[in-house]
Amino acid sequence: MASEVLLTSEMSGVWQQEAPGPATVTEVMANVEAQLANGDAARLLPLPTGFSPLDEILNGGLRPGELLVMGGPFGVGKTIFGLQVARNVAASDPANLAIYVCYEHDRMHLLSRLLCLENALQGAGENALTLRRITELAGMGSHGMGRLAQTPDYAATMASLKRYADRLVLVKASGSTSTVQQIETWVRGLATPEIKRALLVVDYLQKIPIDRPFLESEEEATTYVAQGLKELAISLGIRLIALVASDRPGLQSRRMRMTDFRGSSALQYEADVGLVLNNKHAIVSREHLVYNLMQAEAMKNWVVMSVEKNRAGRTSVDMEYAMDAAHFHMLTEGRFVRERLIDEKVIRE
């Protein structure tokens, strides 16, 4: 039985698939032992996002087959977070692969964001890379990337980027043709024996087209896509982050919640982890804004990350991270929120 329904050593690596069917606990344990003996321990370990204390709340990070959904208001930093996690995963281990599937931006724009992010992580000062600066350098003639590498202020940035560039894949997706099935084809095509753990980031879920014309409502379409992404994560043993959009009433809420996501019931059910980003200034209780105006102004540069679902640990956790939006960068060391936040279900203001 074990040879039919469980993973074998010949199928080792992040692209393993566990065939449907029964197996005794004894057989499952034997299979795990075989994987560990073959050096496949990395596949079973949590994959850190690189953000603290988020990884502690997730008990180490994301596990094979897990789907994390993140939503929030327009411009709050969802894409910044998604791309930065992909960067962190690719940079942290030569056996990791990160795939960023984007329906919103082309690959050149994503590369420019990455350059700004990497430069910020290098501790750039007054000459920190911005989109405008990159455009200016590219306009000086050919070999724009080479010019960056030869510029003293950016040489270290380019060197750092190149260390993981082969393990971070940027995918320009189409809202007309890039279905869940197409995404799976792309992911399968990137399989190599050297890769043990993979992260797929989809930006964003509601942009994925469906090939089922009979699914008329958005709720039905979101359910279909969410189930497809979850099945993709499970069948390939990868980790998956899906950025999601809010519904119309959610955009008018002072504090966005997971129930404000478009197609929220399907997302709440399918997700293993549900995160919501809000600007701190927008959701902190008014008492904190009235009595310390300077502190209140500084809150505009912070985002609150709320864990509203977590199958691996604690929920109802609010963390805050400093946001450097000009350089597409969130500081990875956050802290738990100390101030009282508004909750329209509890507090009336």
C-alpha cells in the first residue's frame, strides 16, 4: 500500500505529491522517516516569512500546503508585504524558491520595487533608490543594470540582489488567460531537484480568471478560485500567499476585517492563515490621537497586521510594523500593538 499512496524517495523534493488514498499511521511514520533519511527534512519544516513576531505567531512560518490570505485597504502595503516575503524566502536559503504571480504590474515594475527594497535593506541614506532614480539611470543609455552595479552607492545592492535572483521568479499574469490551471503549469515547470521548499505569491486572487461561465456570482467565482489555490498548495506541497481585495462596504469601514474581503465566506473557510493590514492612524482609538498629536502623526507611517485566522496557533493578535512606502519596504522587526484599536463590533466612537 505504501508504495502506491505515499511518497517515495524517487519523488523527493518540494514538488512531491501525496496521492489520494488510505495509509495506516505506521506507514505514514515510515514514510516520514524515509524522507528524513533522504535529507528531505527541509521540506517538512515551516518556511519563515522573515517578519517578527509574525513567524512566532505562526509557530515558525508557513507549512507545506498552507494558504495565507492577506487583505486591506487600497495602498496600505499588501504588495509591499507580498513581494518582500518572496524576497525573504528566496534570499534565506539556496534550497528555497519564490514565485510572484502578479496581475497588477509588469516585471520591470516589480524589479524596480525589488531594487528599492534591497537598497533600503542595505541601509541606504540620502541617495536611496527610488522609482524616479531608477528611471533616470535607465534613461542614460543602455546597460542600465550594469550602470547600477558600477555606481558606488548601489553596487552592494546589486550584489545582494544577484545572490538570490535565480530563485525569485516574477510572473506577469493576464486577467484574461492566467487561470489557476495556468499558474499550476508555471509552478510545475519550475521544478528542479535542488529546490526543497517553494512559496507562491498571487497578487491578487480576485483577478484570476475562471473557465467556468456558469459561475455567475462573485461569491461562487471566489469560492472556485480559492478552492483551486488551496488544492494547488496541497497537491504540490508548496506554501501559498494570496493577496485579496475588499468588497465595497469594506472600503468604507474604518477598520477592515476579514469579513470585508470580497467573497469572504470562501476565503475564511479555505485559508489556513488570515491577515488584515490597516494603517495604524486610521484604526487607533481616538483617545490616542487627541492627547498626543505628534505621536498621532507618526502613526501614519505604521501598519497594523491583525491575525484573524491561524490554524497553527494564536488568533486575534495585532502587530505593528513601520512602513517605508517610498522604498517599498516594511521593517521586518515589528511589535505587538499596545494602544487600543477601534473595533466597530465593540467600541462606538
